[in-house]
Amino acid sequence: IVLIKLTEEHTTASARAVIAEESRRRLGDVLGPIGVTVATPADDKASDSWDLAITVRIEVLDDVPGYLADPLHRAYVDEYLLPKVACLKAWNFERP
């Protein structure tokens, strides 16, 4: 799960929507995940703290390092997303 606060110039509803759609497209091309969800805030309280929530479902935790190192993922993060990010928090969770 990745929560993202964008830089001020990217926090409008229209800018968030464009970044969310591009994130869905790019992350959908990366091999490994069995599902990717990109969401924007549902209410004012959420948008005060975060601009995007990305959930990437991967079959087993051991596959995470390969996903993170994938060249398509690296290009998305390093070239597209990070220049627009003020704060990013990411966590891994396992299903029982």
C-alpha cells in the first residue's frame, strides 16, 4: 500500500485524475502484480492528507523485490511519479 502526497501544483482534482490514470496504465504494464488499484481521495479529510492511494497485490512477499526492481516500475517511479511527490509512504502486508 502506497500513500502519496503530491506537490502543490499537482493537488487539483484534475491533476490527481491525470496522475491516477497514468499510474494505472504504467503499473498495469509491470510484470508480477495480480492487481493494481489507484484511488483518489473520497472526501475532504482524506485529501487534506493524501492525494493518491496505490494498492499493488502480489502473490507472495518474496516477489516484492523483483517488482520494485522491474525496469518499467523504476521508470514509472523515478521518472514520472517522484518529481510530483512531496511525501510518499509505503507498507507491505501479508494475507493470512
